[in-house]
Amino acid sequence: MAPVVPRPEAAVTLRPLSATRVTGGLWAERMAGNRAAIPVVYERLVAAGHIRNLRIAAGAESGTVEGAAFRDSDVYKWLEAVAWDGSGHPEAPALTRVIGAAQRDDGYLNSVIQVSGEQPYTRLWSSHEHYAAGHLFQAAVAAARASGDGGLLDVATRLADHLAATFGPHARTELDGHPLVEMGLVELYRQTGTPSYLELARHFVDTRGYGRATKPGFDPSHYGDPAHYTDAQPVREAETLSGHAVRAVYFAAGATDVAIETGDAELLAAVRRQFDAVRRQKQHVTGGVGSRWDGEAFGEPYELPPDRAYAETCAAIGMLQWAWRLQLATGEAQYADQVELLLYNAVLPAVSLTGTEFFYVNTLHRRTGARGDLQRSPANGRRPWFNCACCPPNVLRTLASLPAYLATGTGDGLQIHQYAASSVRAGEFAVEVDTGYPWDGGVAVTVRAAPSREVELALRIPAWAEGATVDGKPVPVGGYARLRRAFHPGDRVLLDLPLHPRLVLPDDRVDALRGCVAVARGPLVYAIEQPDQPPGVILEDIRFDPAAPLEAEHRPDLLGGVTVLRAAGVTLIPYFAWANRGPHAMRVWIPKV
């Protein structure tokens, strides 16, 4: 057995979502758009046949099912978004009942497999049956935590009991080709306390990497590569991630969950090592991951071409989930810095300002006159839906759960990780955060309630924030400014994070980026887009002078209100806002003069 380490304070109390409320600013606007998109996405699930599949399995309709066996997972992600959003949707209770009615007596549940008559688990390498189950578990836990609704939790525990009886060291040992169930099982364990769920998750983690998830037989494509299924090497031995990016990061997040709950120091060290390697060698400047369209895969170290970047939306969300779990496991600010990078520059770009159109692939360079030869090509601009619709409801559930990423609480105080106008409570300690972030770096934290004893208020100081001050005093970057004292209602703490525009230079080993530069300001990565350039200027002809001063101007009339940067006749906008005026030419990495 691996040595047991105590769980750090940052992970002791996972605060309920209701303990943090976003009250204004950019994130309030985007969450409102996300809330308005929830009924729109439901109608698209209906039109695409997802809901009908479940109704057929439940006996409420007749006919044949449509689509792949993982289609139910998109419905579960939508239900998770409804739960975290808290505003309710009239179809959600009825849909929960349909899902319950579709479940077999033995607990098995997958509408496509059941109606088609296929024997369960006969092609786990491609059917994603465990993957879909994992999304059901996450949605059920969300409903139980957010509103106390246990209807979906009853369905989830029956399915989890079925999995625990069917798979494991003393039963079937093959693995699903698409990880995610590991995260779902651990969350279900946290909610119910049922040990078999954690034991099964640990089994799935420890037995991957031995060919138990790979497509049987010979296949010269990526479908025959064990790395495609995160099955080429045991997790404790791997130095980095490879293969299908979404599979790999979901598995790493699940392994981190297992490490946290079992106190497995060896496993935690392994996933930390892998995260660091991905961050240094395989992550785009935006935080997105995945370099290859073939197999939706990670490339080799430093293989990061901006124009061919795949950077799937679901991979960004998986990276976010992984970084958040590592933050909880360690309490280290580096992971909160990654959460910030991913939220603003890898997740937010995937959805339009209206909240209803989505990118599947997030390129860093759309060429002038580019042709979208595939439905998911970003050259088409954001789309309302995709044949494989994993990304839209994934964005919905992520933005609905955004308040959970802002802060954590312990018995000894409050840690603020992400900055937004908000109210935050941890036990007797409650504060209000007033800020115009990310456009303005001033953050005022006002105490509204406090215990009579000394407690700690910890404020993250991002690694990019050189010159940051707390109450006028300089503080080091890349960690937390920790204020320990007896606080009183009305006390204010003033944090200033300088938002000076800065240049980002690529690693010399990234061949595709030699001679280029990117621009950032605060947490935001910037891009040039055709509509902002002078008439007659072709985007590919633009050259950037690194010596030219960069000036910031807030434009409330542009793209919902953004701060633009200007230098020597070149105008840049936040990368997340591109393609909201049509699928124009855009680039993040700009050639230098």
C-alpha cells in the first residue's frame, strides 16, 4: 500500500455552491447568458433525438434509437447544468423520471444499447458505457448537493451498484475506452459514503495501462494505439499525457480524485508530475490542449502549431477539472493560476457572447479565406450543435458551476482563488468582493461577518502580477497573501493586481512559433482579428513590433464590453471574444517585425 498522507486543509471542506454567489461583472454576464442557453440546448437535445432515445428505452415511445451509445451522456451534462444553475427547468423533473423508467431491473442503463438489443459491455473500447455512467453520477451528485433532490441519485446508485458487482478484481477486468467514470464514482462515494464506489474507481485507475481498454485486434489507425485510450502505460509510471486528449485529462482528474480520497502519495506525485509536463510542453498559450486532429490527440513535446491546434473544448474542461482537483489536493497557487488561465482563455472562447453557439475545436489562427471542410472546423465559426454533441452541454455545466471555483473555506479561514464581484461565506466568516476584474486589477474585500477568534484570509497573487500590493504593501507573486487576525464586520482589504500588457515569447523548441510573439494582459490572452484592423490590411501581412508601447482602452460598446490593446497601428481583443462578428481571420501568435 502507498503511504497515507493527511488531506490538506484546502481539501477538508468542499463548500456548497450556495456559499458563493457571483454578483456582477463579466462572469455574472456570462452566467446569465449560460442560464438563458439552458432551454435552448434542451430543445436541441430534443431535435437531435437524445431525449427520444431515453423515452423509447423507458417505454414511453416506440421506434429505433439514433446515434452513438454515449448519447445519454449529453443529457446528463444538461441535467447537471440545470442543477448547478439553480434556476430550474420545467422538463428536468420529468426527464429524471424518464431516466429512472429506462433503467433495467439490474441497474444497467444505456438507452442505445438497451433498445438496439446489443449485449452490454461487448465493445467497451468504443461504446463509452462507463463514460456515460460517470456523467450520470456527476449529474446526480449535483442535483443532490444543489437542491437535495435524490431522484437521480437513486438511479445513479443502482447503476453504480451494478458496476461494482460486474467489474473489479474478482469480476470482469476489461475497461471502458473513454475514462470519466472514475471521477463520477469518487463523487458518488463522497456523496453517499459507499466504499465500493471508491474501491471500483481505484481498481479502474490501477489497472489501466495494461491493454484492458484498447480495441482488440490489429488496426493501423489511432484506434489501434493503446495511447488513444490512455492505456499504454500505468499511471504511476507515466511522465506525461499522450493520445486522445479528452480521455487522458479526464483519467488524470479521476486518478487525482482517487489519490485525494485514499491518501495515496505515490499516485498524487505521479499526476502532479504529469500535469507539470503537460503545462510546460504540451499546453497552448491559451491553456488549451491537443495538437492533432488525427485522434483528437496530444502531440509530442513542443508540437504546438497554432493553425492546426485542435484544443477541443472538452479537453479544456477536463484540464480545468484536473487543475481544480490538484489545487484542492495541495493548496498550491500554481493550480489556481491554471484554473484562471483555462477559464478565461480555453473554456470561455468556446461559447459565443449569446451563450448559444459553440466551438468544438479552438484554433489559435484562422487564416484569411479559410474554408470549413468539417462541421466542427472553427473556420465555420461557432455552431449551434454538432453530430457529436459532447461540447455544448459540457460548457453549460461548467459555467453553471463557476462559483465553486472562486473560493474554498476551512475551519481556520477563507481562501479566495479567483476574482469576481461576489459574496463568499465559509462558516462564520463572510466577505463581499468588489472588483472590475479582469478589466481592472483593483479588488476590495469587505468583511460582512466574522468569528470572534483569529482567522486567515488568503488572497491568491497570480504569477503574472508583478508589483501586486495588499493594503499598499508589496506582496510576492505566485502564492497567497495570508492575513491572519481577528476580523470585524466592515473591515476592508484592498488588493491591487497590476494589469500591465505583457509579451509572451514561445519556447524555442516550438518550431511553428519561431519569430512570433503573443500578448496578454492580466489573466487574458489577446488576439488580432480582421474587423479591428485598418481597411485594406490583410491579417497575415501584420507584423508586430515588440518595442512598441502597448496601450489599453476599455470599450464598453465593443463585444459586450472589452478592454482592447493597441500598438503601432495594431489592435488586439481578448481571444475569448473573437468570432462574435462572423468567422473572420484571427491569430494569437503574431510574427515580429
